[in-house]
Amino acid sequence: MRIIIFGCGIVGRSLLELLKVRKKELNISYGLAPKILGVVDSKGFAINTEGLNIDEILRIKDLGRSVGEMENYGKKGAFELEILENIEFDLLIDMTPTNIVNGEPALSLIKRAFSLKLNVITTNKGPLALAMPLLLELAKHNNVSFRFSGTVGGGTPLLDFAKKCLMGDKILAIRGILNGTTNYILTEMEKGKEFSEALREAQVKGFAEADPSLDIDGIDSASKLVILANWILGKKITLKDVKVQGIRDIRVKDLEDAKKKGKTIKLIASVNGEAKVEAETIPKDSNLAVSGSLNAVSFISQYAGEETIIGRGAGGKETASSVIRDMIEIRGLMG
Amino acid sequence: MRIIIFGCGIVGRSLLELLKVRKKELNISYGLAPKILGVVDSKGFAINTEGLNIDEILRIKDLGRSVGEMENYGKKGAFELEILENIEFDLLIDMTPTNIVNGEPALSLIKRAFSLKLNVITTNKGPLALAMPLLLELAKHNNVSFRFSGTVGGGTPLLDFAKKCLMGDKILAIRGILNGTTNYILTEMEKGKEFSEALREAQVKGFAEADPSLDIDGIDSASKLVILANWILGKKITLKDVKVQGIRDIRVKDLEDAKKKGKTIKLIASVNGEAKVEAETIPKDSNLAVSGSLNAVSFISQYAGEETIIGRGAGGKETASSVIRDMIEIRGLMG
């Protein structure tokens, strides 16, 4: 399986680490023999149609430098999409940062890959939040595989659970906590900390971004909800179809009042007809009342009842493990 | 798909109901066109190689009578396994009651089916708890499919989650609440009810059997643990390899003491090297601290972290829905 990787941040490097450490096992157990023909980061790229050496990629990234500086195969500067047309490969893995305004550069990259009949895995919510119905159609039209397990739930297989394990059932509604940062903040506020203090803590612990507005204004949750709704419920929606509210207005007093009634406040993303993200007051013993940076999602199905999955929603290694699951699946479909 | 059904209790009848109501949809969506050639209950059987009428089966069962009394095709008395040899069919579905002493009559039935190269679905924990390593080998040896999703978690796809959604990962340990009756009792005792009162309530609500010892002595949990350990962790164990403790010794005072420390007591089945079932004191905000008759299982995986699934662990319709998922999967494997 010949691969070009876009984005070499925490997830990208975790993926390369896993592919290195698990090389033998992935080959023996799943017939997965990935060859990395190219790596693209924000400052350059490296290409070798015979396959790049993973150790060398990791070494240069560990030095804080661009793969464009790699010996023999590196080139500094922007990667032009036309280059893709001159390399024969099977799979493009997009792990570039999320851009929720226009999805770029990932959106154009994925579209171009489809037009070149390439399979695509992405961990980037931006293109899906903004154009998932179109991207699913394009993948189908071009008869290629498109997987994005890492976009929702990190390593927790939320998308697969509904598709693979509830096959034969019908999922009627979905509701859950899809953002670990806001859940961490609300959990700390419940203990009496002010919003700003809890947020600062989340930033120190690495949960929240320097600019945490995507998290606390509910946009990240809404993006993931769009992906769940399209993939599992067959909706054709994008971010603009979700009614979004964040947690900026929640006060410690609100959480105290809720606690007195055996309840708590959580930022819940739900789709049941309407798609929305809003702070809801729910019972303390609800399955969704998980604490810390956990995610939790309930699937309400017609026959099997309600099922809830709880897991970490982020993490480099965890998200990279979901990319490997997607690779195994695409490998199976390639025959 | 030509089917013979053994056992026509709540699960069996729920399955027939679902196959009737969902007939068109199952055919269109999954190519599933089941034909019921035979039904066997405790007092007789009915066979028609052209296919029995589901409405007629349900009608006679609703009258509290045996299928052996059905017009034209019914026959009262014991079903002799030799009869199977004279009927051409594809799938045997065993929904007979659990016998944890020797697994019979289901154990002999399943073995015979394998020797006749028949695919088998069972919702009966007995044969698996007592002889799962052997049964898996026999199915493999005879090149037939053997599925048992309904034995653990009712409609909640616990077995599939680990196998299908965490493919490519490695599950290191499993721990969870696998019995809804004991969890209901412990939840009520936490509210101050005595064991005997809580048990009586569970019986009235239909959670517990008239003889609830399999539940409260931990045998039911241990049986399900055997199935999880064999299927997901590749262990070769049976019920005798599980260290089992029940909840008879738990007092309201124990739960009160735990509560004061922000904890609660749950009957936890776990396998991590050793397989055991025992009452454990766990934090109130643990993902496994679910209340009422719910089940909850955590899978600790090497790469994706820890994931917990919560759902109803029983119910006729729910368990029947898991049989349908197994049927769809076997249909796919039959090509």
C-alpha cells in the first residue's frame, strides 16, 4: 500500500511511530505493508517513489524541522497539488489541522485525491463539517474509499460502532458529549472553580488550544455531530444546519444549583430530527454524566435499545490507532 | 436461508415477531429471506420443508400451547436429533433455556448441527460456558459459522464491538457488570432496601428468575465472562476456570459505608490474566458505576485506550435483534 501523508503534527508522528513499532504485526495479522512515498508538512515536503525511511522522517521532525530539509528527497516550500498527478500511489492520509472557516487546504486536497481515484483517510473535521454530503458523493462517484474514524472520538470507534455493530438495526437518534475540553471545564467548575481558571487549567494540561473558542463555543462538537449525522443517520447536513450554543454563559452557581437537584450541566450534541449543541441539565446518574475530558455518546436504536459508549475523545496515539483501523479496512476493500 | 428454531420462549417469539414485521426491509436491505422449516419447543415440534407460516406459529404459542399441536405439521413429544439428518437446511437457531450444569440439551444439539455442516446461532450461555473452546474448534473444523451475540449483553453488541470496531488494536483486559439482576438489587440496596426486599422487587419486575441463584451467586456473570474471554482475548477457558463470588454477603451497611467515601459496590466480572467475578468497591464516578438493571463493560486496549459500553443486558426483543444481526452476518458469509 503506497501512501502519501499530509500533516506531520502530533497525530502524524504518532502514526509513523505506530507503523514503525507495529510493522511486523500489521503485516502478519492484516497483510498491511505500508510504504510511505511522501510526507508533506507546513514548510516543505519529501518524496521518494521507492519509499521514505520512517526513522529519518521522525528524526528530522523531532529536531523541530520540516521534512523539506530531508537529505536527497526533501524540498522546502509549498506543495503543489499537481505533483500528485505524477506519482502512482494508493492512499492519501490527511492529518492537517482543522480549518473550520473554509476547510482549506484539506478540502481541495481531498477533492483532488478523489478525482485522481485515490483512497483517502482524514483526521481533519474541517472538510467534513463544511462539505460532508458532497465529499461522500464524490468518493462514491469515483469509486474510492473514504474513511475518517479519527475525526470523532479520537481512538474510540464511535462511527464504526454504529455502522458495524448495529448493522441490521436502525439508529433513530444520537446524543452525547463530543468535546473533552468543555467537559473538563464543566467538571472543574462543578468543583467550584471559575470558568476562566478551569479553562486555563485545560490549556496547561494540553486539552484546550491557545485559542479555545472552537471548543467552548460548541463548534468542535457541532462539527463532530455533522459527521455522525451524515455517516450514521444518512442526513445530508453541514455545520450551518446545526443550532450551536457553547458554555461561555455557564456560571459556577448554575452547576451548584444543578448539583442540589442531583443534576449536572453538560454540553450535549444531539440529532433527533433537529441537530443541535447546547448546555443541558441532566441527572447525575445519566450515562452521559461522565467527568473529566471523556467523551460519551448514546445511540438510540429501534430494536436493541439505547447504547452508550464512553472513551477518551482525543490523543495523538489514540487518533493514530483509528487511522490504522481505517488503513486495515481499506486494505481489505482493495483486495 | 432455511432455518430450524429450537426454543420458543420470549426470545424465540420475539425473533419470529421481528422476522414477520421486518420481512420486507430485511430482504431489501440485507438480502435476508428466512424460511422457517421447523420449530421445536419443550412439548413438541412442527416441520414443513416448504416453510411454516410464522403467523400460525405465533398464534398457537400465544394460546400457551405447543407447536406440536399445529395443524398438519405438528407432532407432540420429544424431538429426536436424528430428524435433523433428513432435512436440508442452512441454519439452526438455538434459543433453549440455559442449563449451567451440563449444557443439555443444547450442547448435544449444537454438536450434532456442526457434524451435519450446519451454521448455528445460539442465545444460550450454557453450552458456551461449559465447552466454548471445544465448540469453536468444532465449528472451525466443520467449516461452519457459529454466532452467539445474544448470550452477552442481550441486544448490546459487546462481542461485536471488540471484534469489529477494535480490529487492528489489541485488547488487554476486560471488566464490567454483566448481570442486570444483581445490579438492580445492589442499586436498590444502596437506597436502603434489604437484600431480600430488593430481590423480591427484581422478581416482580421480571428481571430475576423464580430461582435467582444463577444471578446472585455470580454464575450468570461468570458464564458471560467465559464467552468474552474466549471470543475477544483468545483464552481457552470454561466456567470452572473462573473464580466466582456472588452478592449474598453484601449488607445495606456495606453500601452505606462505601457511599460515605464516594464509592459504591458492584458485582464486577473481569479478566486480566485471571478470570474472576466478585463484588468490588468502586468510585461513584467510575464509568462502570451504572445503576438499575444496566450492563456496562470496559475494554482496555493497547492503542485506543479504555472504552466502556453501557446498555440493557437483556430483553426478548433486544436479544432477538442480536440474533438478526447474526443472521445477517451468516447470510453475508454464505455468499
